[in-house]
Amino acid sequence: MPNPRLSFVPWLLAMAAAVHAQGPGGAMPPTPVETARPRLESVVDQATAVGTLRANEAVVLRPEVAGRIEAIHFEEGARVGRGDLLFALDGAIARAEVQEWEATVAQSRREAERASDLIARKLAAQSDADAKRSTLAIDEARLASAQTRLAKTEIRAPFAGQVGLRQVSVGEYVNVGDALVSLAQTDTLKLDFRIPETQATRAAAGQAVRIAVDAFPGEEFAGKVYAVDPQVDVATRSVMLRATLANPGGKLRPGQFANVRLALAERANALTIPEQALWPQGGKQFVYVVRAGKAELAEIRIGKRSAGRVEVLTGLAAEDEFVVAGQMRIFPGAAVAPLATKPPAAPTPAPRKG
């Protein structure tokens, strides 16, 4: 914390210089200072984090039945559509089972129809017809089971995406659960990142995020938060957020690290001043305001700092003129001669070659 006694030293020096500069009549000439007025601009409160990109959907395809790979219907790294056939296992036995149960069901259906006919003509007992219908239902269930086993010999894409590098070849025998190939949906990516619990209360779905990755220096990619984990991680005291980013060109890849900026809140018409205008004293912030040709010390409350400027929450109005440079030469009540803040110098044009 600054020493309160030292805060009066600039004033004493300025007053001594002013007395020395007094003319014969004792009048103190105004001190030239650079001044400016607050700027109205948008101020964004943001949190920074490091996140990881993930595929919108990702899966490793595995067979649900064992068998020999009969055919592979895709090229590695290619894009496939939802429902496209990727692998075909040898289904000869499964097809034979289906045909067998189709014949059995047809026979059971005929017997059930015959029993119903006999019941109608009062030539058979109701229990006989019930038994035939029960047998038909069992045979139809076994047929459906055989058809399901046959369908599982064809492995199809569960969603549209890009296949990776396959782990098997044609003719190879695979067991249930063996890894065949990965499939990822990357037109849209997910971004997982954490923010401290102190900021988590201000995080919500719909907030904007911007990320940068090392692979593309100088570029930023935009996205939005769509989910906030309701629990705080007890180990890190942070909360997980998940955002989505459009990735139509496929520039970004799942697994990449990303530097994340999350916009927690935005104030469209905030007052901002240059940080160099601040005159801190005793843990508080002040600025010199010029009123009626004299400098007055005004206490202000500041908010967000960004790019050499600071937000003023209270203590300064949009029409106020404040001192940007020259505070060391003045004191409260000192006469000042305001000078407009100098604009940045324009670059010197290169000499034209004749």
C-alpha cells in the first residue's frame, strides 16, 4: 500500500515550482496539462482458460457378433453418411438360420390357421388352437432373433462423419468387441474447459467464447457455451463448461489444446479512460478533473482494465474533462491550461523511388 505521506510529495514539489514561477504581482501562471474526456465503448468481462477440442460425436466401431471380415466398404480417412455400410462379416450361417426359421414360421402359421378353421367348424378344442398360436408366436420371435444376428454381420455408420485408420483387414476373424475403426463427426466440435468456482456463478449457456490454437497463430475461432456442469470439482475448485464451435473447413482437430476467452458479461456504453490518468492514493483511485480552469481531485471507482484503458464505474461523467498527463506538476486547486491529448503520430511514408 502506498505511503500516505509520500502521496503529498508531488503536490509540495508542484507548489514550490509554482511559487518560484510567480510573477512580480504574485499571480501563478496556469500549468499546461494534457486533457481528454471519457470514451463510451463496449467493455467485456471475460475469463481465460485452457481447453481441449473434442469431436461432436466420436465412436470406435466394434462387432457385436464374431466372424470373418468378408468386405470393407470405405477408404481410410473418407467421409461417410449415416447408415453407410462399412464392414460386412461372413453371414452364411446367419442367413441359413433366417431361412430355416422363415420356413418354420410359415409352417406354424398354416397350422394355426388350420386350427382356427377347425374351431370355427367345431371340430377341434379351443386349447388346440391356443397351442398352435403360441407355437407360432415363439417361432416368429426366433425368426426375429435370427434376423437380428444376420443384421449384425453388417456394420454401418451410426452417424455421418469421417472414418479413421482401420485396425483390421479382409479375411481377418474378429471377436465381439474388437476395435475395427474410429468414426468422428468434426463439422462441429466440442470444447471442454474449466473456470474457477469464483467465476462459475456468472457462467451460463449461450455465452460467447473465442479460442486460439498454436497451429494457427493470429487466428481466432468463435463458439458458444451450451452446458455448464452443476458440480464443482473438489480437487481443482473449478467448474467444467462445454461449448460448441463450427468447423466447416475442418481446420481444427479433436484433441487440440485451445486458449479460451469466455465473455461473462458485456456493458455496451461503459465510460473508459487511459490508465495513465489514474492518480492512486491510499488504496483509492483518483483523477484530476478540470473545472473552471482549475484542477480538482475526484475519487472514482474503477472496473475492468483492458489494453491500457480502465472502466470508470462511478465518480466521473461523460462530459468531464480530466488530466491525462502532467499530474506531477499540479495540485488540487491549481490553475491549469488544458491541452488536447496528442493523437498518435502517423507513420512516415517511405521515399518514392524515381
